Amino acid sequence: MRTLPSFGMWLALTISIISTAWADCRFNEAENLNAKITSKVIIAKSLDGWTAEMVQKLEKIKHRFIEVNDQHDAAESADDLTALSLVCDDYRALLVEIDELTKPLE
């Protein structure tokens, strides 16, 4: 009977560790996200139908991207995976913002 609760605790701990490892962002992933943002901005600029408000939103996204890129560089220089994970979260949020902004233009 004691093996069942022990197995359950072991399984919960294993899943917790694995999910945390998957949540961590590595340097290659951060670079890939950075490149995706750059290419999406370039593609977005080529689309027709931009309004002044949309251009202003894109400029805010680009400004935020520069800030996050600076944090990315600092995290890489310090070999700080915790900071890098936050950078990846910001990159992912920027990708969502770009997709939402350009969706009406596609």
C-alpha cells in the first residue's frame, strides 16, 4: 500500500521537473524568437492597408523589441538562464502582438 503514494509523489515530482525544464528558454530558442520577430516586422511592413494607428502600434512594438533585445544581450553576457526565460516570454508576447496587428491586413 505504501508504494502507491510513494509512486504518486515520485510521478508528481518528475512531471514538475520536466515541465520546468521545458519552460526554460535556452540561448538558441531566444535567438530563433528574435529572428522571427525581425522577419515578421519586415513582412508586416510590406503589407498594404496600414492606418496611422497601426503604424504607431508597430513603432511601439519595435521600441519594445529593442528593449527586450538589450535584455537578451545582457542575459547572454551574464549566462543568466532565468533572465533569458523572461526575455523569451517577452519575445513570445511581441510575436502575438505582431500577429494581432497584422491579421486585418492579411
